[in-house]
Amino acid sequence: MKATFARTLPVVLALAFGAVGISAVAQTTAPATAEPSTTEKVKEAGKDAYDATKTTTKKAVNATERGAEKAWDATKRTTKKAANATESGAEKTWDATKKTTKKATNATKKAANKTGNAVENAGHKTADGMRSTGHAIGEKIPGTAENEAAKK
């Protein structure tokens, strides 16, 4: 063996063993944590389900309360609008009734006035006609004032 070979052999062997050691350490895994048991898994799943149910229930309650409040507010608004519309309609009806009653009263007064005037005029004409007839008859009856007046 040559001297160079004797010097390089220990270096090559040291490198070879070192590489094997590094490879062995790299393949060694860290100590594994123990796998949870089925009971622990079920407990954890139950806790998760409980938490999810609690959260969902809280959200549902809040949504229901908000919806109920919105419905109540809408009912109040609608009721107020209906009451205002009813009051407004009643007031308009009352005003229209007053106007119509006043117009009807005035029309009735006018009609009664015209009827009264027509009856009065008819009565006067009838009376005038009767007087004229009475005068004409009286002129023909001897001894009446009309007869005496007609002779003059």
C-alpha cells in the first residue's frame, strides 16, 4: 500500500460512517405523541357539536328577536297610517256632508221661496180674476155698487 492510500483511507471511512450516521438520524422521527383514544375523540366531537349548536342557537334567537322587532315596528307604522287615513277620511266626509247639507238647505230654501212666490202670484191672480168676475157680475145685478158705477 502506498502512503497516500493509507492517509486517504481513514478520511474516506470517516466520511462514509458520518454519512450513514446523518442518514440514520434523519430517518429517526421525533417521539410521536400518543394518538387520542376513541372516547377522547367522541368527547371532543361532542364539545364541538355543543359549541356549534350554542352558537347557531344564539344566532337564531338574535335573528328571531330582530325579526319580531321589525314586525312590531312595521305593525305600529301601518296602524298609525291606517288611523291617520281613517281620521283624514272621516274629516273629509264630515266636511263634504256639511257642504252638501248647506247646498241642499239653500236649494230647498230657494225652491220653497219660488214655490211660495208662485203660489202667492197664483193666489193674487186668482183673487184679481175673481174680483174682475165679481165686478162684471155686479155690474149686471141691479142695486149693486158696481151696477150704479157702470151706469154713470
